[in-house]
Amino acid sequence: MILLVHMMFGSAMGYLAFLTTGNWILGVFVALLSHYFLDFFPHIEYIESMKKAVEIVRSTSHEKYKVLVMVVADFFLPFIIMFLMFGSHAWTLYLFALAAAFPDSLTALMQLWPNKFLLWHQKIHGEIIHYLTKQKNFPLFWKVFTQAAAFVIGIIILGGKN
């Protein structure tokens, strides 16, 4: 799933947890868990394999710059959207967004510097949680629909913050 969706949905889920408890640490934890929740659903990723991403980054081709721009834009777009919606005072939303993106950061780190913890996380995240989406050939419609729905849900919840 693309980072934009993880980060917007995670911010919304973290915000709901924070709103109901007043505890921003719980909000961070809920935002983190939202990443794994969303990955159970069919989805597309702009790079289907982290190995392919690492190969592109290590290559000398110009393809790596396109991928780098795509990932950087995907990472910063949620912050831009939240800034436009709420201004710079919504620091907890930014924190929740970072927490929601964290599992994919661990996946990228595992490809670059594998160790026991990162390999364990990859087994849970990449093999168990993504199992259904990797084993079934879902139609493209459902892969896009789940991401669009999660994004819209996130925007609706965050929009109620105003």
C-alpha cells in the first residue's frame, strides 16, 4: 500500500485514539497498528518488491531517480495535506503519520542491513500479513478501491477535526 494511504489513515486512527483517551502515546500505537490492518486488504504498491527497489537504488540507471522522486513525494504529500488542513500546530497528526509509515521503513532497512529483528519483522509483515494479498490475484479494481476507501475515511475523520 502506498505511504500516502497508510499515513492519512494512520493519522486518523491515531487521532481517534488520542481524542477518546487524551493519550498521544496510545495514538502512536494505534497509528502503527493501522499499517498492519490496512496491509491485510488487497492493495497495489508502486514497487511490488522491496528487493526490486533496492536493485533500482543501487543501479546506475536513471530509473532510480524516478523511484526516488515517487517515494519522496508519497512520503511528504500527507504532511502537505495535513498542513493545508490544520496548519503547523497539528504535531500529533504528523507523529501519527510517521508511526503509520514506520513498518515500511523497517522493510526497507531489512533489505539494506538485514539482522534478526528486521528479518523477524519482515516475516510477520511481508509474509504473514501480506499473505492473502500475495496468494490471491485480486482484480485491480479492488486493489485500488481499498486504498481509495482508506484514504477517504482518513480525510473524513481528519476533516471532522476542524
